[in-house]
Amino acid sequence: MSKQPNYTEAFEELREIVTEIEKGEISVDELSAKVKRAVLLIKICKDKLKATEGDVNQILKELEGENEQ
């Protein structure tokens, strides 16, 4: 089983899928699999962005706490 792509890899693969769809390079037979893969890639990107947002918010709270002392 292959490893889950990181954000950059997932985003790039998603861009490739969108480009293929826009150019009409995907057959009807492949379309369902590509759309399912795109949904998975979107979820990976959203999860990473939410995690990063949480990390940044935590860092900002810590910095605000240091400034108040």
C-alpha cells in the first residue's frame, strides 16, 4: 500500500486531474475513478489546512500569553 501524499503532492495531483478533465483527456470509463481520487485528495488538503490552522492559532495564543507577562 502506498503512503498518503502530503499536502503539496495531493494538491499537485488534484491539479493534474482537473487539467485532464478540462482538456477532455479522461475517458468516461476513467472519470468515476478520477473523481473519487479527487475527493480523497481534497479531504487530505482540507485536513492538513485545518491542522495547520490549529497549530498557528496555538502559537499565536502562546505568543499573546508571553506578551501579557
